[in-house]
Amino acid sequence: MTLDDQIHRLVTAAMARAESARDPEELESVRIEVLGRKGSLAQFSKEFGKLPAEERPGAGKALNAAKETLESALEARKQAFDAAALDARLRTEWLDLTLPAPGPRPGSLHPVTLIQNEIEDLFTSLGFAVLDGPEVETEYHNFDALNIPPEHPARDMQDTFWLTDGNLLRTHTSPVQVRGMEKYGPPLRMIAPGRAFRNEEVDASHEHTFYQLEGMMVDRNVSVAHLIYFMKTLLSAIFRRDVTLRLRPGYFPFVEPGFELDVQCLICGGPGCPVCKQSGWVELLPCGLVHPSVLRMSGIDPDQWGGFAFGLGLTRLAMMRYGIDDIRLLQSGDLRFLSQF
């Protein structure tokens, strides 16, 4: 049998097998067996050296023609499989676009909003008003009226986003206290939840945009005892369990004396983790008695009136309450995270 006859027989058999292939995998096996690097046609190429010189050109043309024929047949068969698969998919995944869309999926409140609502309910039941203020603040209300003049070192404690018009994105919600005293005067009980901004380096426990809640009570004969009572009432209502607290001296220019109220980290329980910066404690509630200069700047006589003030990190409180170990999750917009609440 001549080489041409052998090639012709191989092509005929391969095309028959391709036509009878039941799926793309079987078709691919035929292609590899015939056209692969170690396939049948490749074996014929090795026989060229044994042919007389005058027969080699004809054998080469026959081999190339056979390869082209098989490649065309295999490709046609593959396209037939692809078309059949697409047709089956279109039948099973068919969608009537004229049908009305399904109803909206039920949503849920953000964990920070849940905490804020609870605190607002608690303090309104205690006779406090809920006040609001602008997020773009004046330098006066954000710093000067809070006993933080231009040369005061406390300004270096807060990395501020300054605007081109001289205003700024408020670094805390304390300016609402100033606006509340200016507008309503004493006696005054108020809280001010809202968003604040600082040029922080973002990590597991710091964000450039976060939520705070300020509180203030201005009345006659207000003492540290009043402050401690309201703080204990607040924390027992929020955490719904006993928590370990510590009260230590703290410096804040708008209160005197000032305190730091820390809670033992509810994520790690004390040994240390990224949320508490490995200290076992989370700074939660800076507070103190309102500085006489702050009262005076708002038109209130500090000889007649006194008060206490506190600032609460709603974002960190939500992390402690729900066991969230990365602050960046809260503003990620990830519905998988938010749907848990």
C-alpha cells in the first residue's frame, strides 16, 4: 500500500470518527490522536526520509491536503457542538423581558444607625434634645469657641481637612454644642450625633470619615457625679451586659477636669488585637466638666451655670457592640456585610 493510500485511509477513518463523536471531549480526543504532535499524521512525516527524492514533493502535498481536510472537518463539527450547546442554553435560560421585575429585596439599617437610634431613644427619655449642625464648619465653632485658639497645641492633635474658603470639615461634633448653647442657652440638655472627618491614615481602627455623638448638660450645680451617672446609664443600655471600664485623667481644652473613659476591648477580651492596638482597652468616651471659657464664649455665665460634656465614637461603639474587627467594613458598601444587621 502506497503512502498516499495510507493517508487517504487515515483521513476517511478520522472523519468518520469525528462525525460520530458524541460530545466535544470525544471530538478533541480525535483531534489530538490524528493532528497532535505525536498523532498519526506526524508519524507519516517521519517516513518521508525513506521515500525516493522524486516522491517526496507529492507525498508532502498529500499530507498537507489531508491536514487541511481534517482541520476543516473537526472545526465544522466543533461549531456544530457549540451551536447545539448555545441553543440548549437559550431554551433553558430564556427570560421574558416583558414580565414585571420582582419586588425589592428587604433591606436593613446600618449598624451605626442602629446604635445611634438606641442612644437617641435613651437620651430623649432622659429629657435631652437631639440637635444637628453643619458638617462644613467655621474655624470659630470648630476650634475657637471650644477653647482651642490658633496657637493652641490641641490643634495639632487633629489632622483637619481645610477648605479653600477658610472653612473646614468638622473634626468632631462638638461645634453643635456651641451652636446649641448660643441658640437655646441654659438650662440645656442635648446630644448631637453626626459625621466627622479627620485626615487619618486608614487602618483597622482608623477612618478619615467616622461617626460621633456629643452630649452636654448645662444647669446649676452640675458635678462629676452627674457625669458618671449618665455615662453608666448609657453604657449599660448600649452593651446590654456588664463591661469593664476605667476612668483616667484626660486632657481636652473644652473641659476641666477632663477624663478618658475606656472600655475593655470586647473583640479580644483584653489580651490585645488590632482594634485596641494590642492594649486590651478601647478609648470610648472622653468627657469632663465644661470649661468656664467655653461657657463664657457662648454667652453663659460660668459663675451661675456649670455643665458636663462627653464625646462618644458611634463607629467604635458599633464595632464593640457587634464584634466588628475592621472599621473599614462599615463604609465598604459590601451588601454581604450589611445584610447581617
